[in-house]
Amino acid sequence: MREQPPYLRLADALQQRIASQEWSPGDRLPSRAQLAQEFGVGDNVVRRAQELLIAQGVLEGRAGSGTYVASPRKRVRLVRSRAREERGGSPFQSDMAGLGKRGTWESWTEAKAPASAEIAARLGIAEGGPCVRTTYEFLADNKPVQMSTSWEPRSITAGTIIVLPEGGPYAGIGVVKRMAEIGITVSHAVEEPEPRHATDEEASLLGVQRGALVTHIRRTYFSDDGRPVETADIIIPASLCELVYEVPINP
């Protein structure tokens, strides 16, 4: 087995000190020079280890002051329900507004992404079929709480005003409202939640520890004639979010 790079070993050692409560939230870490001398590594190794832990939300840097153990963030309550799709606008922004937080997101779109075998099966199209793929990082008060990757078949949206989920006059209003603009009624969604550990890339983007527990939701929207119109992989970290399902009951 290949040996870990020195900065990863140091990051693990620093995390162990925090886990054992040798350092508590709000405590200032020793200087880089002190850590370098104690662990027998170079200043660059200490810098990379601290940058990694800052990205994961374990540490926080304060300009002109040093590096500190980050205080735990209060978990955000995310409600999965039919009502969130009926309010209009962005469901995520509505969720955050209900908590008194500002919901925003960053997105990256690929207009002609080939569907993998799994995505093709979920969308009922041929493997390699062209899709619009959009990756999102969702933020509550500028801090990441969720990420997702959405796939829409170009056979449905190509040549329409909604072909880009984050472009044009209907950008950012959610799948249900966008599809309604081209005459497609989304009747229901199917969600398959599964617990797993975050990948290194997910942990870095979400600011959580490597291998942190997340809920991976595979969600697919269906039109009223049973056709899949969008599918997404939604990643929700357990340490940052409380996931709640609201189930409607028809009397």
C-alpha cells in the first residue's frame, strides 16, 4: 500500500488532537513554525495540512491572527415534500428563507454530456444519449450545505427556451416550473436515499471531513405520461443537514 503524503499524515494527527479534545473549538493552534518543528516536517507541509482542514471546515483561518479550531455549525433542516415544489421559484431558496437564511448556489453546465449507462437507464434513453448536465453547490449564508448533479435529456429540451437550467428567463426556478413552460406537466418524483461516505471531492466541496457520512439521493422527475424528464444525484452531509420527509395524506 502506498504511503500517505506527509501533509495528509499531519492533517490526520491534527484531527486526532481535536477529536481527543486537546484542542477545543475556538482554540488557536500553535504557529506553523512550532508545528513544523514538533512534527519534523517543512513549513509547506504544515501549510497544506492546514489548508486541507480549513477546506473541510475543521479549522478556520483568521487574517493576521492565525489558525483556529472551527466551531461546530448548526445543522440546517431540509424538508423533502410536495409542498416545496408548489411554492414557485427555487425550492432550496424557499427552504432557506423559512429558516431565516439566504439560499444561493453556484452551478456549472455542460450542454451536450453523454449519458452513462446508469443515467441512461434512469432517464429511459440510450447509453451515450446527449444530456444537459448541471452540477450545483448549494449555500446557506454563503456556506455549503448540499450539492447535486442534474441530467436532462436534450431530446426534451433542445431548441426550447429552457434548454439551460441556469440560463435564460426561467433560470433557477426548478424543474417542475421550467418543464411547465414547454407544456410538460411533472406529476411526481421518485427518490432513493442511501447512506454512504463522502468521496474526497465531495468532502472538499462541502467542507466536511474526508469519509464523512452523507445521504446520497437519486431523484427522478416524471411527467404525467410516465416519462422521466430529469434525474439527479443529490449529496447531503449528515453533519450539516437534518433531512426530513413530509408525506401528504389524502383523506
